[in-house]
Amino acid sequence: MQTKYRNVLQPIQIGPMKLKNRVSFTPVWPSFATADGHVNRELMEWTRHLVKGGCACINIGCGTVNRFLPKEVAHLLRMGDESVVNELSMLCDLVHMYNCKIGMELFAINLEAGSFEDRDKDATKPTVEIDPTYLSKEQIQEFIEDFANAAERAMRSGVDSLVIHGAHGQLPGCFLSKLINERTDEYGTDSMEDRARFTNELLQAIRDKVGNRLAIEYRINANDMIPGSPDLDEVIEFAKIIEDKIDLLHVSRGMHSIQSLAPYINQPIYFDHGINLEDAAKIKKAVNIPVTVVGSVTLDQADQAIGEGKIDMVSMARGLMADPQMVNNARRDCSEKTRPCIRCNNCIQKTHYLLAPIRCTVNAELGMETLYSNIPTPALSKKVAVIGGGPGGMEAARTAASRGHQVVLFERTDELGGVLKMASIPDFKADMKAYLDWAVQETLNTPNLEIRMNTTATPALIKEGQFDTVILALGATPIIPDFVKDSPNTVWVGDVETGSVETGSHVVIVGAGLTGCEAALAQSRAGKKVTLVDMISEDNFGNGGAKFNQIAITDLLKQEDIQFRGGLRLESVNQEGAIFTTADGKQEILACDTVILSLGVRANAEYVDEFDGCAYDIVAVGDCNTKQGTLYHAVHSAHEAGYIIS
């Protein structure tokens, strides 16, 4: 095998299931099931997109075991309903076509309406999906039966393994926690035997139904991250008690119900990769079954950790969604072609907060497979001009060229990348820098694509080229109020991030969106005293991206002792600092050496209009056709524009 990933590409036996390599797709909720909980075409094609890339097993997320669910619970696979078997069988057949195994995650959902806070019965402890304290023994047995029956349905459907969710505040893990479980009977916490009783009975009931025909994976928190929760030694003791009933232990951390801890489940770009590796290694030393781990583990980290005996395999989702071909690329020794995940968590934002189908910022077709499948292959090769070499322009150019068109990309500077060059400079934006480097190299290496650097594309030049289609990816201009344009101590955030201007020791950043927050973090870590100001309330600082990332960045800013000031409107800047108007109309001066403006961007509408009539088809993509520029919008609008040319 001519590859550096020798360890992660080795096969492994997990109970009765043999995997062709050691990369598994961990369960996520793609929000693709029908409203009444059945497999639909969108789920089928999303799954196909993932499994044809070479991963060994795909675990389908969020199979509810409850026998009764209210209508409000929608787009989750209803494993508690016999009718799910028919379509699930077809999904299993599809996965097996690609020499891949399929697992089904099983979990119990709370039937009470409202948020976690609404369910809180005891303010002294965290709220969870289902609190075992308040279950009757009859309800406990019903849940055990529900899990076992759901497992049997999954087996009849053709799945190869089950994932029993006991992490992130799910029911089995809650019995283990002395902080949550206040029972005083045999399901209480007087002993580890009692704390493990529910999980043991649950796993035994499943084994009684499925025997050794399926592998059983148990998802566990090595660290709840809440004072009073089980420590790692207790988790290991628990794992030893249940290991004879499972085939694989899946190590995670964090709690969904506590906002500050949710980012530790799906780590944003600001966190280290592989945050659970060391805990998983300690657990593996203590148990006699294979161990897998999640937590933004890279393929390089996984290969090294497997080689060192710290883990047996790796589970990932976002990296495989960003590029399902990751494993095939590793096997073919061309991992540089793998599109990096930027850990923006837009995938989680779509499903968990917007209750919409899953999408990926950098993989424009992920989740949209059925929409793209009906677009025919172009009958003729067209001559296409793409103006602008930023993320949108590069995406449009690569896409159009890959569809057989002859593409010319015009970039007015001597570098590709556009605004991403600015966005990827801070050390904590290494994932973005990796994506930028990938996008540039893929663009440079794309057939049918000519790149003209240092060329300003004018309407006359485009008309002269007689292009069939013009894609405008002209970017946007920063919003700089007229009253500060002549202020020597006022600078634009982009110039600060690129290092083209210097800032003083005390800075005020005006604009607390995601860009402003990231600039505040970078300035603070550079040793500056930072005040972050906006008209919006402080609770909304960091918006403009995924909620998980907003939580993470604002928590990091508070740890840096950055001062937040909401409800202030910038009026002017003088030698003393920035002058603001408060919500009640009073003036306030914030003394500083430098004012950094992060007020967003304005689309270049006038520039776009200049190209009217230059070709039969003209389309604007990315920041030049939106009020709020995001990488998601740039990539998706550009991919669509390049793809539908016919």
C-alpha cells in the first residue's frame, strides 16, 4: 500500500462486522427523513454521496426509539414504528452497493414540548433530554423495550451495527451521573452497579433481540464538563461493566442542553483538533474492546494515534461531509486533493437551529444531491468568463470547467483568494487557511481553465472576448462612514488583519459581528487592550455565523477580558478616542489609540451593472449580489452559477 496512511486504512473487526478501513461516519441529524419519520430520496442520495468516497461505515443519526411521537417531532427516523423497515431496507441496500457498512443510531426523545429550560424541574442541576429521576419503573422498562424493538427493526432492515447514544445528556448516560440521577432505588447512584443498571439491562435486551448478528457501538462521554459529573475514572469503571455487551466504545464529550458546552461536541474553528484523543487513549488502556473517537480528529492525527495504540479507529462527520472522497484520496496517495472542513458549523446551524436540511459551506452539493441530479450534462461547451479570483470566482470557474466549458478567470491582482486571504491570517483560523490553499491549488490545476492574473476585466475586454456566459464575482467594498474617512486613527478591520496598518496599545473595535469578534481575539492575543462595541445587545455579539461558533468566540473573548459594550452608536472619532450615542441619547467617549471599523460590506452594484449586455448570460455571485457576504453564500451561489450553464 503506497500511502502514508497505513494505519487508518487497515481493516478491523468490530464484533461480527469487518470494516475495510478504520474511518467511520459518525451519526448526525441531516433532517432528511419525511415528516412522519421515513427514509426519503434526499436521505438516500445524501448517503450515496458520502459512502462512495470510501469510508468503511456510515452511521445514520437520530433514530428515535419511542413507540409514540407527537406530530411536532418531524424529520427524525421513527425506529419505534414498524413501517420504517421498508424504506430503511432500501437505504441499507444502497450502502452495501458501495462495499460500505451501515449503522443506525438509537436514542430516546423527550415528549414534553418546549426548550430544555422549560423542562427544568430542579434548577440546581443541568436539564437533559430525559431526566431518569422522574421516570417510573414501568417507564424505565418501556424505554428498554423500545430500544430493543427498534434494534430488531434495524436488524431486519439490513443494518450492520447499532449506535446506542449514551453521551451529550442522553438517557443511558444520565443514569450514570450523580449530578442528574437523584433516584434512591436500584437505578440510583449508591453504587456503580446501580448507576450502570439501566444501560446493562438495555444492552442485554438488545442482545436478546439481535444476538451476535449486529455489532453494538456505545457512545459515551469521557467528560461531561460539568462539576459533579462522572470523572474519567468513573467513566472507565462504567465502561468495564458494559464492555461484555458491546463491540465498540465511541468517546465524546460535552452536553447539548448547556449552551456553553455545546461547542465541545462540534468543535468550532477556534478549538484544537483531536480534543478527545487523550481521554480515549486512557479508556482504551482499561478495556478489552476497540475504541473509536470523535472531536475534529484529522486523518493524520488518527493515523498516528492508531499507530501508537491510543485508539483503534476514528469517527468523523464534518470532514467527510466537506469532502466524502477523503478516504479514497488517502488510499490513492493524493490527500492534497481533499477539500478541508473549515469547522464553521453551518451544517449544525441548518439542522439544529433553523430546522432545515443539512448543508455544507465548502461542499455546495452536500445535502442538495437531488436538486443537482436533475440538471443535465451540458450539450455544448460554452466560453465562460469569470471575473474575480476570490472564493466565489474560484468556485464558479472550477465548476464550469469541470462541466466541460472553456473558462477564463480574470483576477486584477497577482494572487487568488480575495477576502479569504484576510480571513485566514490569524493563527486560530488555520482551517480557513487550509481551505484557501486547497481552493487556490485546485483552481490552478483545473483543466479547461485559463487564469489571467493582474488583469482588470472591463466591459470592453469581455465584449471583445465574445463570451457566452459571464459570471461576476466582484466582491464588495467595506462600509466606512464619511465622518471617519479622514480620521488618522481610524482603520478598516481588513487592513488590520493583513498587517498593512498598525494599531495602538488600546483599541476600540466598532462592529461585533463575527469578523469584529475574531479581530478582537487576534488583537487581544497580540497584547492589546480591547473594547468591542456595537449598536446591538451584547447577547448578540458574534452573530453572522453558526450559533455554536458564536458561543465559542464570545466565551473566548470573555476569557481574554475583552470589554463588551452594546447599545452604542458611533458618531465620530477624535484624538481622544471614539464618540458614541447611547440608547437614551447621551454621548459617551471611549478613550483609545485606534478605532477599528468592522461594519460589514456593501455589494459593488454599480460595478456589476457596468457589464450589462456583455454576454447573453450574466450572473453575479458571492458578495457582489448580497447584503451580507458569507463564504457559504459565495461558494453556493458560485457553484450553482457554474453548474447550470448549458
